[in-house]
Amino acid sequence: MPTYHSILIHHHTKADRPTQYEFLRTNRVIYHPCELSEDKEIENLVYRVVQKPKNLLLHMQRIFACYRQRRSEQLYAALADLLTLLSGGGKNLAYRVIKGTARGMDREQLANLQRYFQGGHRLPGNGFSILTEGQVGDPQIIEKTAAVTIEHDYLALAHDYIEYSQLDEAMDVLEQGVNEAPFREDLQEQLLELYRLTDNQARFKSMYASVSQSRHDMIPAWNSLEHYFNGRK
């Protein structure tokens, strides 16, 4: 049975062997990785991203498959596509993913991502890019993306982070999910559980203020947790 480690919290050693790490359990999604060659694993994920370009979980699996296999060009393309999908949102998540995979890219690739992340710079793609403007494998994908129903499996991705005790990252994902899909009560419930578990009152208050200003209904647990935090003063 394979052992899974998170590269986002791993301190690289001198040997630095990214091939030993696995971040998300891709065997949970249709196929088991042992059944596919390395090339086929990435090819399969790219195909599925093309089919579901707004599925955040697939983007993450593609990124870490490329990192694990030391495919720098494909890794850069996968990260560029993720940033294109996020469109300036999910900054905490994007920052951690870029930081965690930085050793898999050359200086120019990393610099391109950092400049784009800091704002004001166009993100160049390459021959492996799917969503990045100017270097799209299928010219229709960007147009199709706008019409696709949001399919970010925020809860599944958050659970992967929680499994490895990466609670800050899990909250990043859930906060993004609540902002983009406030009708998802399951996301709200999981996020509130994490706020209470981590005793993160400051983060709760910030998100509470944001959600309160939206037009969507808040589940009662928001007020319950507010009373809980206020009652300890």
C-alpha cells in the first residue's frame, strides 16, 4: 500500500526526490495510478481537465502528477492553468501550491508565475497549456469554460488537506468554495467546524463579515459560532 505525504509541508532534504511524494489520492478518481504508466497518468488527467476545466480537484491532481514525475514544462502549464482558472482568487491556495512545487521548475518558469501572482503581468503559456490565453491546445476551451457549470469539488479537496492535518489549506479551499458557491451548506458546515476546531476567531470574523454582506442565506451555525466566540470574552 502506498504512503502519501504532502509536499506542501515537507522540508526537502539533500536528496530531494519529488517522485516519492503523492499529495492527492488519484486512485479515488476512476482509476488506480498503478494501472497507468507515468505518461498515461498525466495524459489521462489532461484529458479530464479538458473535459471539466473548472474542476479544481483535477487541476491539483495534474499539478502534483507533473511534479512527482519531474516534468517541468508540464508542471508550469498545469500551474498556469490553475491560476487562469482561479482568475485572481484563491491567493492563499495558489501561493502554497506554487511554493510547494517550486523545485520542479526552472527560474524563468517560477519567475513568470510569481510576476503574474503579484499582479500586473500577463501569464505566458506553453505547448502544454490548456486554459492559458495565447497557448491553448484547443482554441475552443476558453470559450467553453465560461459556459461550464462550476464543478469545483471543494469539499473533497478540503478533506484531502484535513487528512494530512493541513487545516489552514483546508480553510483556504472552503472559504473560496463558500464565496463562489454560497448555496452549498455542506461547505459552510465544514468551514465552521474548522474555525471552532482551530479556535480561529479572527479568521471566522473576517469570513462572517464577508458572508453577512452576501445575498445568500447563512446557515444558523454562523450565529451559533459567533455567540460561542463572543461568550468567551
